[in-house]
Amino acid sequence: MSDTTYRIRLAGTGVPLEIVTLVDGVEVSRNIHSSIGRKLQGILDLAGGLTTIDGTDTATKELKYAQYTTTTVEAALEYDIVSTGLGAITALIVSIVEPGSTGTPDCLIAIDGTNFEFILQGKGDHTILRLDDIAGNNIKFKSSGATELAVIDILVMYETNFLRDVASRNLMASADEFLRVGSA
């Protein structure tokens, strides 16, 4: 019997920088911020669950990818961007791939269907959000203006509760490793 599971590997690094202009007034030195002294980083595999059993698709809603060009009118992830069948979302990754118009691209993201609280700006900007069973039609995207349109990559996933509990236990077990790796 052949079973297939799908996962998303989440990885992130935040490095607080201190940029010092050298004596010549031209050259600069980039260092990890002196009063913080560390970078933060982590990696975690999210398990989407069993999606095929002996080649039979059992749950295609658990992992979806879409590329979309934003507009100034909000578009819901489910129905407007990905047709249907998303279920509740537990992980959302969005990245600006390239400008969709002449200005600096941006992408405003709402996860409650109303308030655009997350902002991406410029090619390469991205976000990784862990969500608590958010409906796909509540996740919305738009740009702030006609010259700020963006081509975005979207990856969404639903973790089953069992697998989320396992992932949480694995995350707790790896917290010490995370802190050791995160030291500068």
C-alpha cells in the first residue's frame, strides 16, 4: 500500500541589524544589534495529513497553491482566487513575486473578512501566518492603488487537529534546539 502525505516547511529568520558608518563617511558595517546579540530563527514542518491512499485522492483541500495578480477590489481566497474546497486554513504563506503595474507593488491582507491588517510591500516581501481555522472566504487580498498591483504566490494549508497536536508537541520538543541555533 502506498500512502502520500503533504507538508509545508515553514522557515523564518529575523536579524536585528546595527548599521554603522565608518570613519571615511562612505563605508558602512552591518552587524547584529549590539544590545540584542542574536538572530531569531526557526523551522517547522506542518503536516497536512493523508491525502492519497493507493493513488486515490482523499482530501485535496488540505494543500493549495495559487498565483494571483491583485486589484484595488478585494478578492476572497476561496471562490475568487481558488475555486472551492479549501476548508479551514491553518497556514497561509504569501509572497510578492513581481509588480503587476508600474509602481512599487503592495498586497493588503485581511483574515477576518474586513480589516486589512497585514501589508506586504515590494518584490520579495512575504509573510507566514499560522491561523486558527480561518475560513477561506474570510481571507482577502487587494492592493492600495492601481499602480501598486502585485503578482503574488499564495500557499495555504489545513492541518488536521490530530496532526496539529503532534506538530505542537514536536515544536515544544525542539524549542531548546531553536534557541541554541538562534544564537549569533
